[in-house]
Amino acid sequence: MNLFCHPISPYARKAMILARYHRLEIAETRPEKEGAKGYIAGDNPLGKIPALEWKPDQYLFDSPVICEYLDSLGNAPLLPKSGDARYLNLWQHALGDGLSDAVYNYRQETVRPKSLHWDEAINRHETAIVQSIETLERICKWIDGPWTYGNLAIVCALDYASYRAGHLNWQDRAPGLENWKSNFENDPHYTATFGYETA
């Protein structure tokens, strides 16, 4: 299998962490090294990362589908098969992805020339970031660890928020959440996929 990915993408990084966590033999290809600038050619109609070539010329996307598939290959999958725990994990995963979405959308709006800024959209995305952080601060005491299917997306989203929306200083807004996240920062799967210092 070949995973088209880059650690700066929180969506791709989730898959990279899962592959390492479950010790899966997966090649990792960074599209920019192939001259694609973050997009991939082939049978992935969206062209975005992550994309998993799970069978010859067949791609899985988007990131929750890839993550659930990779997790299913592990000897001890992180995502519970049923019950409340399954849906709490899926909810946490969706909250993490939603935070990443808000950061990405905020970034896309603010890198435009100033004359093209849409202030209403910028404020909307910034509000979503702040509200997501506030929600995570309230629930961080009962988010499990070390790795779960739910917190995987949250950890990746928080690093992405630091990188692309650092002006919001989420750590100052959510000291409990910052303390919770610090438990991951010496984890080998975390450190092996942390790409922001070299971005």
C-alpha cells in the first residue's frame, strides 16, 4: 500500500500515526517530491492528500475512511466496534477534524490579497476555532489516552492550529488542554510525524 501524505496536513498525519501505531508496512509518498504540489494524479478524483492506494490504481479517501481502514488492520483496533464508546470516539474524531477544517479555511481566507479578504468568513472560521478549543478544554479531563481513535484527530488538529493560527494562542485559552496534549509529545509515533519545524 502507498499512502500519499505530508505531516503538515493534520488529515494525512492521522493516517501516518495509525500506520506506525499498528506497525503496518505502508510506503509514504509526499506529493511535492513528485512535482504535484500537494495533489496527486491517478484515480483519486479529489486529488487531495491523504489518499491511500490500497489496491493497484484504487484509492481510499477521505481521511476518516482511510483511518478506519488502517485501524481495522491492526491487531487491536483503537475504534470500538459498537456501543457508546464507538460513537464517543467518532464524535471526538469529528471534532478534531472540524477544528482542522476551521483552521484550514481560516488560512485560505487570510492568505488572499487584503483586497479579497471576506471578513465575515474570516470571523466565522476564527469563531469555530475558538469554540472548538473551548469545548476541548471543557472535556479534556475525560478524553482518554494515550492513543484513541478520537483523540488521534484532536492531537493532530491542535498542532495544526498552533502552526496555521498561532495568533489565537490556544494554549493560553485552554491550559488544561495544553497539559493533556503534553502527554503525547514524547510518544515515538507523535515525534516521527511532527513536520512543522522543517516545514
